[in-house]
Amino acid sequence: MSQIFSQPPTLEELSQLATGLDAIGAMNLEMLDGYFTALICGPDKVTPSDYLPEVWGNKYSAYTDELATAILRLLMRHWNAIAMRLQSGLNSPNAYLPILLDRDHGGARGNDWAHGFIQGVQISLESWNRLFNDEDHCGLIAAIMILHYEHDPDPGMRPPRIPPEKREELLGLMIHSVPLIYRYFEPYRKALASPVSTSLLQSERFYVPCPCGSGRDRELCCLGLTRTLH
């Protein structure tokens, strides 16, 4: 990982990322944070070509190269910041702090973050079923599920009304649970770790490096459709 991509985005850069995402109708920053967190916590390896289309939505074709590159660089740095924070938490009691936006000065509600997390879960739902079916640990995701379904179109899926004090409790449980979910799936991620051959990434087309810093051609990495690993 290059030094540039190992640096967490500053608050100013996160604000720039939020503005860029909003400008193209992509996920908002809170939802993106939850989405990336689920993908990093989960048991499976995922590639940018797997998860980035969900970030862009149907606005990808509206990008200019300059805008795509600027947003993508910040996305990768934010991804790495979350990953490093969760990894360091395996051996020390580092606090996990999600990005929760204050909606109209009414305090953080957490719904968008929970939506993003569950969207990330759904990319590898079969693998996440290990947690859902584990009676001793399935409660780790309960607070996230409650916030995700709070305003569900189906009244039967909505939880009871959440008063302010209960919301604070749910947000606290959600924050506390994320490092535990990451720890739960750590053995599965280790089992999948193996050297990756780059022989299939060779191409005779004009080489344009991916702005994420992987060293691969961007059409075979974050801006392409081929499954790759950073």
C-alpha cells in the first residue's frame, strides 16, 4: 500500500468526498461508511469491481475521468482507514467510531449507516448466514437490523417506535458490536488469505494505472469489471 493510500482522509477531505458523492447521486457518506464497514468486517474477500457499482448506483456513466479519479482516491483511503482501525482493534481496545450525520440538528439517527451495512452484508449474504445462524453471536447485528428496518415500507418489518433514549442505546450497541463482528469473522478471512497470481492481469492494451494505488491497469481494477484483488 502506498503512503498516500495509507493516510486516512482528513475532515476536510471527507467533506469533499461527501460533496462529490452527493453531486453525482451516489451513496451519501454515512451510508458509504456503513457499507465499507460491513465489507471489511465480513468473511469474504471482495474486490472494487464487486462493490463499487453499488456505491455509484446508476450514475457511473455521468462521471468525468477527473471526477472519478478524485472520488476514487478518497474512497480507497477511507476504505483503508476503516480496515486499519478494525485490524488494530484485534489486539487493543481501540474504539470504533462510525460516520453518523446529524440530520437537521436532531442528532445522529444511524439509519443510513445501517442501510449501508446491510447492503454490504447482502453482497456475501450466504457467508454472513454463519453469524445469523449462530445463536451465541447473532445478537451482535441486532441493533443494526433494528435501525435498518425502522422506516421499512412494510409495516410488519418495522420495530416499535424508537424514543430518543432508546436510539442512543442502539447507536451505542451498534458501535460496540462492529469490532466484535470483525473479530468473529477474522478466522474465515485468514483461511481465505493466499498469494494472488497477477499473470491474468497482463494486457497488451495501453496501460493506465488505477488511482487506488494497486499498480494494476484501471480497466482491470477499480474502474473495470474483472474480479481483482488489491
